[in-house]
Amino acid sequence: MKPPTVASLKKVSPDNLARLGAERLAAILVEVAEARPDVKRRLRMELAAEQGADHLTLELDKRLASLESSRSKVPWRRRPSFVADLEGLRALIAERLAELDAPAALSRMLAFMDLARRLDSRVRDKDGSVAAVFDRAADDVGRLLGARSDLRAIDGLVEAVARNPAAWAAWLPAALAQASPAILQALLARLRDRGEGGPGWSLILRQVADAAGDVDAFLSTLTAQAARTPAVAAEAARRLLAAGRVSEAGRLLEGARQGGEPDFGWESAVIAYLDAAGQGEAAQEARWASFERTLSVERVRDFARRLPDFEDVEAENRAFEHASAHADAGRGLQFLMDWPALPEAAVMIEARADELRISAEQAETWAARLRARQPRAAHRLLRAAAAAAFRRRDLATCDRLTQEADTIAL
């Protein structure tokens, strides 16, 4: 085995530090702690943990209370150390206290989550590092809650959600991921019993209902007006279909039918309903009609996937022809590039370049994909975009596109 180098032995790592010995390390830590309050606080908590859960919870409660009561802004220079301190506090609760007393850890973690409201006004979180700490804490809540079979474990969660429903709407999916069905049903019942109002509370109930697999609870959060909204009806219908309640899904979708161009999500739910109701031919007709209107790649792929061999190829060719002849040349070319159908896209560019209304950036992106196999089309696309830039007096863009076109060997 190759002996370690001097440089590697000087690297600050657990193995190298262990060679210093406990006494030397302790002396160094004490020295550092005198200049770093956050380090000193962490060491005190680690020492408290050695004495048992009661001692650690006392220290944690002091720190949580201090953060909750503080009003001072955190300056940008202190933000990294503040975030590190916050992360250390989370880890102490989620790891050290959880090993000693899981119920106490869940209680303190919920108190930790309450800090988010206060910190919103104290810390500018431009890079999302503070939010990331609370996202990890939501995972911790889920792990601690999932380890409990005692229904009393949800009491604190109900109160925490009621104090800050807007934030918990984002945290709940992670927090409930490992919860047992009994916990979820009990949580749903207690949240409904509180009778809180507002759209935020309805969202909370829907999330818990989803986690519990309770379709009726989800539906009960919808007003009659909301159920007639296509996007909402689609969400509810998908849950009914998953539960095998096909007829109810159909009625709900029909009640949300509106004139004009249909909502894409509602239309997707209608197609799923037709398939579930045994109306495969009608579902296929709906897929194709939707494609012709939206030029959706997803619709054509779903349509072709359900066809016998060779018929799927014919359907794809029909789709390419429809896109190539579409009134909006830019949308038609977008479909061909997204598929991708580059030979067909090249033909379309040659035939309809003057009709294209696309950005210079889009032209450059598509030309880069076309230039290896379809150089003439790539050149034509860039030239058309350059001409459009010239017409709007964007000479710098015109020059850039022209120079790029000149690099293509024809």
C-alpha cells in the first residue's frame, strides 16, 4: 500500500485529527469556542446529550426560544454562519435527540419549523439556503412521524399546521410520506374538526386526503363553483378514476365542460375517462382532435402507441404533414423539432422560411441541431432569422446570425 504523503497527512480529516489525541483536540476546541459562540453552543449541546435527553431538550428549548424571540436582522456577512448554525440545530434534534427520545424530538422539530415565519423577516434568503434547511426538517418530521404508532403524535402537527398553513402546504408531502394509514386518517379527521377556512386550509386538507387515499375527503374540500372549473375537475376526476369510480369522474368532467378551446388538463382527464369507460375509439378521436388543435407531441405519441404495427408509422407521417402545413409555421416547426423529425423540419424550412416568426435564440438552437445532417436547412433558418433581425434594426443580432450561417459548409 502506498504510504501517505506529507500533504495528505496535513489535510483536515477525521482520521488525521484523531491522531492528535483527545486532550489536544479538546484544548483546540475550547480555544475555538471562546471566539465562536455558535461552536461553543454546539459543544454545550453535545455535552448535554451525553447526560441524557432531559438535559439536551433543555438546551434545545433555550436555543429555540432565543431564535423565536430575536428581532434583529441577520447581515449578509453573517448569513452563511447563521445558516450553518440553523442546520446544526436541526441535526441535533433529528439525530441526537431522536436517538434519545423520539417523541421529544418530534415536538422540538415542530417548534423548529415554527421559526420559519420569524426568519422570513430576519434573513434575506436569495439563494434558498434557509428554505433548504426547513425542507430537510420536513423530511425529519416525516421520519419521526412515520416511526410513531401513537395517534397522540399528530396533536403537535395539527397545531403547527394551523399556525402556518401556507408554509406547511409546501412541507406536508415530505412530512406525510412515511406516515401510516392510521396516522393519516386521524390527522385528516382532526384537521377537518378544526374547521379552519380559506384556500390555504383547503389545500392542506387535499394534501392529507391524497396521502390517505381518501377521495371523498378530497372532493369535500371543493366548492360547487370550484368543481365546475376545468382544471379542478380534472384533478378530482383523476382521483376518482384511480379509485375505479368511472361514472362519477365522467359526470364531474361533463359538469366542467366549457365553450371555446378546452383546457389541456381537463381534456387529458376526459381522454382517460373515455379509456376507463371502454370507449377506446372515442378516446382516440379525442387525442387526434387535441393534437390538431394544440400540436402536442404527447397527444400524437399516445395516439400512435395504441395503434397496430405499421398504422402507428402512418399516424406519425400524418402528424408531420399536419404540422408542416399548419397556419402558424413557427408552431408547426416547433412540433417537428420536438419530435424530433429533422428531415421533415428541413423540408418545411426550405418551403416556409419566410413565414417563420421565431426568436434569434430559437433559430440558433435549431440550426445547431440541424447543421450536421441538414446543413442547407440550418443555413436557411439562420439567414431568415438574420433578415428578421435586420428588419427590426437589430444589427448586432443580424451580424451574429449571418456569421454563424457562413460557418456552415453547404
